[in-house]
Amino acid sequence: MIATPTEKDAADIAGRLLRRPVLQARRFPTGKGSFVFDVTLADGDRVVVRMNTPNYVPLFKGAVHWSVTLRPDRKSTRLNS
């Protein structure tokens, strides 16, 4: 069985990926299938961490593709392409 991603998971991922300290992470209360967290960094910047379970990988890859395609001026970090 796959564990449900936690706020700690989101904070750990954001801190490791951005190489910046994290103040807190809170899960958004809505969403279908994704686990989406609002992460506040120690300097006040905020990022969103979105995680899925393996059965949602095709949808997640599609979301990353369209985000990069529709917003080429934005950087997108991919952990598992």
C-alpha cells in the first residue's frame, strides 16, 4: 500500500529541491486525486508542491507538459520525468 503524502513530505521536497529552509507546509483542502500543498519558505516566498500516487502518473505528466507549454516563461522542476 502506498502512503498518503504528508505536509512533512511536501516541506522536505520543497526544501531539498529549492535548497532553502521551509517555514511550513499546509495541504489545500480541495483537489481530485492530487495532494497539493502550499509551502511557505523561511524568507516568505511561497511555492506549491503537487504530488500524486502512481495511478495518476499519466495525468501528472500531462499537467507538467501543458504547464511548460502554456507558460514557457515559467521554470518547471521535474523530479521524475
